[in-house]
Amino acid sequence: MVLFKRKIVTVPAPPVVKDGNPEVWYIKQTGEYFMDYDNYVKRMDFYNQRRFICELTGHSNLSFFEALESETSESKEVDETFPEALKEPVLRRVQFSTVSRLDHLVDEIYNLFRNDFFPGEFVYASTTSSSEKLQVVIREKAQFNAIKLSSGETRPAYSKYRLEIVNGDREGQEEFVDESQISRDRRFFSKSMLRIFLKNTLSREAWNGAPWLVKANYAAKYRIDTEVPLHLQRHQRMSASELAAEQAKKEREKKRALLAVERERIAKEKEENRERLKREREKQRERDRKEKLAARRPASTEDLDCIPLTEPPSKKPRLLFEKSFNQKHIGMLLETWSFLNMFHQTLVLDTFTLDEFIGALQYNNSDYPCELFVEVHCSLLKLLIDRDSQDGELNIELPEKDEGLESEADENEDATQPSGEQELQNESRVKEMQRWRDGGWKERLQRRLFTNGGMEVIILGLLDDISYIPDYRELCIEVIEYAAPEDMPATMETAKIRYAKMDKVLKLSVLNLICQLINDSSVIRDRIEYCMEESTRIRRERLETHKEHKALLEAIKNLEEQRESHLPPDENPDPEADESKKKLRSAANVHKDAEINLLKTNSDYRKIVEDIEKAHKSIANCIESLKRAEVELRVLDCQRARSLGRDRFYNRYWWFEGNGLPTALGKQGFLMGRLWVQGPSAEDLEVFIKEGKVLYGEMSFQERQELEEPSASHLADETCWGYYDDPAQISELMSWLALKGARESRLRKELDVRRDRILNPIMARRRYLGLRTSSIQNGANGLRHGSVKSENGNDSDSVSYSHLDFDDDDDDDLEDGDDEPRRSSRQRAQVRSKQDARSIARDLRFLNWHNTAAANQFGRTHFEYGFKKKTPDVIYSNVTFGTPLQVAKEMAKESVSNTTPVASAKQSPVPTGGISEAAVAVVPSKRKTTSYNAPNETQTSKRQTTRFSNNDARFNEPQLGRRSSRRATAAATNSFKSLEQSETLRRSGRHTRSSARFD
């Protein structure tokens, strides 16, 4: 073969000819032809370089054609000159030889065959009768092995040959000689001739230790085996990384070959289509257009290409939407919740569910603070300043003030002068609130003085100090204006009340802002670095455990073989016959008895059995250790939340309990309990959608989405979020996802791997909220796909705490199909009051959350834990946190006490999942309203309207007089007595049913 830079020159594959009679440029020596003249010229310039080498002769500085001619002539001369009878033995001897250098191989073969001759070979021989050398041909060969004589000497091996004289006076006569009397002509057998012959007939791959292989034409001619033994194959001599690289290379070559075959097939189809074009012009145009589109990307992995559109189209299960917040705020809600739960150990917080977090944000009672709400704020604020820091130095780095940015922001405002005056006024009011023994918000935070409005003043001071940052400026001004209004005194009590009544979106935005500040602190960085180091250590230990597990399996295999060697051999009769079955049972009994006897008598057998048991226990420990390692790695993966994948419409799927969160999954058995779906990003839509058409299809993206997704489940962009919270929905989603496509196949695989970890929290949440699994059937129950059915039989798109199943017995509830019994006005008021109290208590169950982590570490909560000025003494403040029973009792009493409708109160729609606004509207003005913001302020829930319709009617009944009012008050008091008794039983542990409180 011709060499270029010590590598064999390969001829590229010929191009596909599209026309039946094209004009091509042809190279005769190599058989190449080109459709383009430029490519032909480039190839000829390459061949005419004088940088090629003849492999057989070693001549260099040749053009390709000169080297090819030299090699062809030399190969022909060697084939004619080298003895034909000697070719097959030599080639069989060198096949699979692992001698590295060709020179050493030539020396080895020459020394081996120098005195060894074969039938059919023409040689020179001297007979015993004459010393003259005659030209003879070997007719027969006999080999004699070395033997040891009786005298003790060893006779070496030798060969005898029967020769036939081919010329001279004795032509045709035969003689018998040994190898010492025979010799070859040096013109036909020498080291140089043997070297050229081997170069012409052998080849070897370019890796260390590769064996010499006879070329395919010579191997077929002399019937030489070409299958390389296993011990000489490359993968047996390579490391794991080299083997993987080699396999990847082979896979790539295989794919290229398959792609070439596919291209040839497509080319043939095109030829057939062009022939049919003459007969069917209109039909052929359509086929031609489709084939051109297919020719661009014959192996498309785009989901919308790979996944066929069924008839009728399969529908994706309907998404549910969180109604407590607008869609644009759901991402911020999930981000904040994930941060607080991922770093709950650093913050010294108990984990909490998303439902509890939403309820805490909606709660607005400042008299009975929500422990979850204040603990989250205090734990975050404590990371800003250390208690022993000098001069209140912050643990975070804030950007320096840029006067240019501030002036530009001021110029962009509509009214510069009034806005500037308002900012100065807000700043002065915040500073006035901070005047407490000549100390600002930093000193208060350093001393951990959060009670009595201290937490709110600290937050306002922080927002005032960072309001110069453009990204935070608008939020800071809005919060300060609301929490420190002009028409109220600038006191901590004002900040406490106003911050509690602030809109839930502003509360969430403030929490998210503080989380962003804390995320850049050294405490969080140290936590992440610790998790990474621990993950590295666990992975190292897991690798060692894998090795130990493998060694134990091998040891058990050897021990089992040793144990079987001590037992008698088993008999294997025919298992079909009854007698054979009896023999099997008797043989098993004999085998068992033999084991028992060996355990009693044979100490070696007993030791083997004990070693096997120990090895099995060690294997169980290894498996348990590997499981723990997987769980620990999942918990330590707190750097970022990872999505499960994307579906065919580029919607992202998130399971926020997948990484970075504790394995305990909260006290209720779940933390999130929802599979979230995020809309496609702008980049996805821009890359994969072109002018309203899918890249390799004919149907537009929107048309396909309308067919396969319910219209109510469309997610416009990445700010839109929906979720699934029903196992039936998850199963339906898995059925809808296809096995093909680059995105959906990976998403389906991830969901299948995490199926149990996803379904268990979902089921735990549904049990906790008292929800039933939705039906997939259309008909009997009338439910739509993905709708949620509560235990009272009402549909709801969002989850409300009013579905919660409390432990107290409800003797007054009616069964399905029962008629309402006739009751007096007093009885009806008593039943309604009892039901209202329980319903409100269900809505306020998030108040049951307690920060046991802080209680165990500090002895108090973050909110109650403070320090004296300039001393390390601890100050404890006893705070009465709100409880569901307490707040519900206050609300019901206030609602019942006012039986006359307020003239100015307007009837507002009842929010989904919240407390009846009618119940709040009738509270006397002299008392503070103890309610919280509703989860959904725009839509009316049929379930809640039904539940509170009696309340509204009762509150607005003008005919109820003073006596009826006293009766209603007494009924509410009696109902709360039963609730108090139930609460007492829960705390004492004597309650038989499952408790809703988790102290």
C-alpha cells in the first residue's frame, strides 16, 4: 500500500450520481470520479505531491502514482520469485504473531525455515554416491522426533526427504537424504526477499501489541483462519477508558455506514420518483416536495417529527393552577420556598409545606402572629449580621452607590420633585421608627430584638438602606410607603400592624429579596462547599463499597463451591413420574440430613457455612450502605433545583422534592406534593419554531398544541405554571408521553425512575387534605380530566384547607341522600356555628407549625430569642402565637355577636380556599379584624359559596332579635367547648383518631 506520512492512503467513497448520463472527471489509477472539477483538481494536486512512500521497497519522495507503480511491480516480482511451496507454511507461521518489529519477525522466520523444506519445493541436494549438487524436487517428507537412547544420550530430531532428480543424466531417479544434504537457491530465499514477501502479504493495526494478520486475498487462497483469538484482540489489552473510546469509535463508524446505506436508499427512491414524474406530474410534485424535506434531516430526533399524531389525538391531562397568586408570582413563590427548605439546617428551621407557606403569607392578624411567618423572617435576618460582629458589619456585600444610576432613575420618574420629597419623608419616618435608645436597625438585629414590632422595623430599615439599588428600588419604596404611612404614628406598633396586613405579594417579594441577599453570603457558600465536599466523600466511599460488594459475591461463589464439594452428589430422576417425585423428595431429605450431620461433625464445613452467612450479612450491609449513599447524595445536592425534562411542546417539569430537601419529607409525609409544569421559554420557541411552522412538519406548533393539549392547560411562556397533584393524573401523563423523541423519552424515563418518590408525597398530601383521587372516566361522576373532588362532593381547581378532615366527630353532618331534619331556630344556629368554627379552623391549620429545630438548639424560637445590650445575657420574650382553635374561636364569636347587618358593608364574592369575607365584614369596628387574605381574590368557588351561604344569610337576617342573638352566642360557646375538649385530648395523647396538630 502507498503510504503518506506513514499512514495508508485510502480512496474516498464515490459520490452518488443523480443523473443517468453525467459528465465526470475520472482518475484511472484509483478509479475515482468527481462531479465537480474543483474537487478533481484538488485531488490531483494531492496525488502529485512528492511526499509518498512505497511500502514494499521503502523508496520515498515519490508522487502517489510513482509509488503505486513501484509497489505494483515489486509485488508482482515477489509473487513470481518467492517459492510457491514455501508461501503457505510461512504465512501460517506468521499469522497472529505478536513480534513487534518486522526485522525481528524476518529473522525468526528465516532461522525457522532455513533448514526446513516442504514437498513440491525445488532445491539443490548432494547424494551419498556423489558430492555433486543436483537440482531436485521434494516429493515426500518424514519427521522424526528426538528420543532418549539406552545409553543415556539424546538423539536430536531430524527429517528425511524423498527427492526426485529433475535434470542431468539421472533425471527421474529418486534419492533419500536428510536436511544437512539440502540447500536453497539464495536468489529465491533470503532475508531481503522474505522481508519484501512479508510486507506484501501481512498487515497490522496501529496499536501496541497488535498481531500480524495475513491479507484477506492470501488467507482465502491458502485457507488460513482469519478469526483473531480472544486473548489477542484489542479490548483484552486495553484499559477501560481505551476500550470505551474504541467502542465509541466503532459505533460512530457503524452509524456512518448505516447513514451511507440510508443515503443510497434515498437516492434510489429519488430515481424511481423521477421516473414516475413523467406519468403522474401532479402527484409527483407532492412526493418530490416531501422527499426534499426528508432529505434535509433523514434521522430527525425532533419530538414533533418522531411522535405521530394519532387519530383521534391523545389528550394530555388537564393542568391545575394555583389560585392563591397570579401566574407571574408563582415562580418567585416556588423559588423562595425551595431556598428556605433546602437551607433549613443553616437557617435552623423546621421544614414546612408549600400549602403552609401560602397560608402564612395570606395571614394578616398582628394580635396572634403566625409562627411560621415570623420564624422565616427572623432566621433570614439573623444571617445578615452576626451577634458578635463589630459595628454591625453585614455578612453580605452590597453594590456601591452609583450617583449616575440614581440621577438617571430620578430623571425617568414622571414627577421628580414630589417623588423626591416622598422618598425623603419615607426615609425620615423609617429612621424615626428606628429611634430606640439611640440604636438603629443594625443594632436591633445584632441583639436579636424581634418582638413588639422589632422584626418589622428591622425589615423596613434594611429596605431603606438598599433602596438605592435599581432592581430593588420600586419594591422598597412600595413596602415602606405601606408599612410607614403618613397618617399613622411612626411607631413600632404601626410597623407591626401594617406589615401584617400588607398584601401577600409584597410579603413574598420581601422574603424573596432577603433570600437573594442571603444567597451571596459566606454562610450559604460555606454550606454549599460543605455539601460538595461531603458528596465527594460519599461518592468515594460508594465506589469502595461497590468493590467490596463485588469481592463478597466472588467469595460467596467460591465458598458455595467448597460447600457443595462436602455434600453427596444429587440424583436427578425423571420429575414427570410419581415415583421419581418421591425419589426427589427423599433425595432432598437425605441432602438435608447430610448437611445437619456435617454441621455437627465436620468443623471445616461448619466454618464454611459460617463464612457464607457472614458474607451474606456483609452484602446486606453493603446494599444498605449504597442506598443510604444515594439518599445522602440527593439531600446534599442543594446547589440548584433540576428539572426532570421537557415534553414535545417544550414545557418543563419540576419535582422540587427531588434534590436538596430532607428525606423525612415533613411531619405530614410531604413537603410539596405536586408535580409542577412550567411553560416554554422564549429561547425554546425561537429555536424550535420557525415562522409559525414546526421545522420538519407541515402543522404549526399552535395547531398541534390545540389538538393534544386541553385549551385550559396551555402555558404561554416560562412565567406560567401549572401542576398535577393526583396519582391518576400522573398515570395519564405517563401514558400520554411517548417513547420516541429526544425530550419526551428522557422525561418519561426520569418520571419512571422517580415514580414512587413522586407518588408517595402526592398521596400523603391528598390524605392530609382529605382529597380523593379523581376519576378518569367520563360519565357517572361528571368530573373532567384532572379535576379534584373533595370529600363533600364539590369540584375545585385549587386546593383549600377547608377540605381537611379533622379528628373531632361531626354528629350534625348529613350523609349523602339524607333529608335535613327539622330543627328550631336555636338548633339551626347552633349547628351553623359549630360548622363555621370547624371550617375556619381547617383553613388555619398552618398555624399548627412549630419551629422545633430552634427550640431544641436555643431553647426558644428565633422570634423570642434576644440579648441584652453590651452583655451576653439572653432575653426571652414570651409570645402568644396564633393557633387554629384560638383564631377560629375569636372570629366565630365576633361573627355571632353582630347579628344586625352593617348598612355600608357590601356583599363580596367568597374567595376560593379562604375565609368568608362576609364573616369579616360584620365584625364591629372597635375590634381588630382577625382574618387573612384569601388565596384567590378573583374567582368564586362553588364549594365555598355553598358552605358560607348560610352564614351570610344568618348575618343579614334582620328578624333575629336579641334573644336569637343570645342563643347563637351560646351555641358558638358550646361548639368551642367541644373543640377545646378535642384539643385537650390531642395534647394529652388520649385521642384515638389521627391528630391534625404536630407539636
